[in-house]
Amino acid sequence: MIYVLASAICSVLVSVLLKLARRFGLDVAQLVAWNYVAAVMLAALLFQPALAPLRAPGAPWFALAGLGVLLPTIFVALGASVRHAGIVRSDVAQRLSLLLSLLAAFVLFGERLDATKALGCALGLLALLGMVWRSQHGQDAKGAAGWYWPLLVFVGFGAIDVLFKRVAAAGVPLGTSLLAMFALSLPVALVLAVWQRARNGVRFTLRGVLGGLLLGLLNFGNILFYLRAHRALPQHPALVFASMNLGVVVLGALAGVLLFRERLSRLNLAALLLALLAIVLLTHGT
């Protein structure tokens, strides 16, 4: 389980770095762009994937292209969510996105919906609503950002997971698909960074390069340790999946409350517990 813990820690540290970005004068779009530079290099060096599957007639280029657009875009949205809504709400929204991928599994991939997963879906939706609910009565832009960014993260990561399943169903090896996703994401991320510079006058800095490479290392570490956890426990995929999601939610909550003094209402706390229960139910028997 050490790999699960390492993967969860890397995932939460990504959120922590995004939370600290503004404090250190770092532009999230620039961090995301350099993150994919690191991800492409690490994927090429560590996986050494073959490119022949990408030239096959059935290569899932539509799904890969969709991931190339969504991955950097939702990464930037995650940064905005962490900034406006906090680490706790953002990590819960990201992890509860498995609701959408599960619904897609029922509709698109022929998976059967049992009572346990149906209850998990219901509790997950209640948890999501409870986490994005803001107790403040203000209607300013920042207050609105506190709920719509987590919802965008929820929808975006759900769509990403569905596209991941499409790529996996096409039989493309994992290393090859990861390299293709990261390589396609890089130019999109660069466009977002350049657009941010043109819009807000954000300069490219050495600090941004270093921060982005660190973000890429943490992001890739999250993926690598997660894959190693599945390899170490091949007979227990549900245990790995549930432990990873629960670990991220719990560690994210601790980081948000203890490190950044994020305030959670009683409704938010109840929703956090519902989210943990929903993840257990949704991954039961997976």
C-alpha cells in the first residue's frame, strides 16, 4: 500500500502547489505548460513506449485529441478551483467525478447498475452539492467562483476518465497512450500560457519554469505510483482504486484545514463524510 500512499501524497501536493502559486507570483497556465514538458520527457524515458500502435488503423485519435485539449484546460480549471474554493472542495469534486465515468460505463460500455452503486451515485451527488454549497450570502464574482469552478472540475475530470476508457478499450499500450496524451496537451497548454500573457501581461519566468517542472514531477509521480500500486496488487483493483480516492480526499482535507485554514461549514463536513462513503460504495466490487 506504500505506492497508494505515495500516489495520494503526490496528488495532494499538486493541489498544494496550485494553492501556493499566487502567493509566490506564479501563473498557473505557465506552470501547466512546463508540467507537460516534464511529463513528456518522463514518459519517454521511463516507459520508452513504441509508437507503432498510434499508426494502426484503429488508433483512437479522436479520444486522444480530446484528452490533449481537456487535460491542460481542466488542469488550469483545477488551479482556479483550488484558489477560489480551496483544496478540500476541489479534491472532493475531482474524486467524485468517478460518478460521471461510472454513469458512462452503464450507458456506453454496458456495465450493470446494482443497488450498491446506485446508492453510491445518489450519495455522491448529495456530497457534491454539499461541498460546493457556500454559507456566505454574497453574490459577488468570487462567491460564484467558489461553486462553479469545482463543478467544472467535476465535469471535466469525468469527461477525461471516459476518454481514458475509450483509449484503453482501443488496446493502445499505457505508455504509448500517456506519451501521446502529454505530447498533444503540450501545445494546448502553451497556447493557454501565451493567451494568459497577452491578456494579463504575465511574463515567462525562471521561477515559473522550475515550478512547472516540479508540478510535472508530482503529477507524473501520482500516475507512476498509482500504476505500480495496481501492479503490486493485481488481484485487488477495487482496493487500490478506493484507497487512492479515499486517501486523496482525507489528505486533501487535512492539508486544506491544517495548512491553509480553510473553513468548512457543518454541511461541508457532512458532505465530506458522504463523499467518503460514496467512494466506498462506488468502488465496491469494481
